[in-house]
Amino acid sequence: MRRTPYLAAFVAAVALATTAYAAQPQSAGAQGRAEQACAEHGVQPRSTAWELCLSHVTRAYEWGEHTLAQQLARAAGDARVNCLERGQRPETFGYRACVNKEIEAHSELLILGDDQSGVNVAEARR
């Protein structure tokens, strides 16, 4: 009889922990995968390109579009390099606008050409 309150408290704690775990937003997993994908494609943490990459790639993972997410991460890495080659300085608004424009341009091409093959239509037509 003395164990009943302790057992009830234990069961309540397990139920509460299970509920809290299940209520966690699924975007936490999507953001973790986005961070990994962006880093794999040369985008540096704590940079303008990083913020933009995470934004686009996380959203693609949340939509369940894993191929698109990888292609967007690649586009963000390429955008960073392309904008630097055009003379944009990373600390400027022009650089941020350039990176965002590059990613969005690739994003539109990728979505329009999404046939689930994983082929980037922007590169396939070259």
C-alpha cells in the first residue's frame, strides 16, 4: 500500500514525459538535417548564406521533399561562391540579396522540374 503513491507518481511522470516528447515540433529534426546539408555543401555557420540556406532547406525537409532539400543546399553553396565571384562582399545587403536571389531562382527551377528523379533541371539542360 505504501508503494501506490510512488507508483502513481512514476506512471504520471512517464506519461507526462511521453506527451512532452511527442509534442515536440517536427521542424527540430528538419532543421538538424538542414544544418548538416548546408554544411556539407560548404555553407559556413553564422553567415548570411547559412541563414538563407537553413530557411530554404528546412522548409523543403518539412514538406517531405528530401531531394529538393539536398538540391537547395547545393544551390546555396553555389550561390555563395557565385556572389563572391561577382564581387559582392559578405557583410553587405547586396550579398544577402544576391544569395537569396540565386537560391530562389534554383528553387523555382527545381520545383518546376521536379519529376522525382533527383535531376536538377537547371543543370540537365546545359
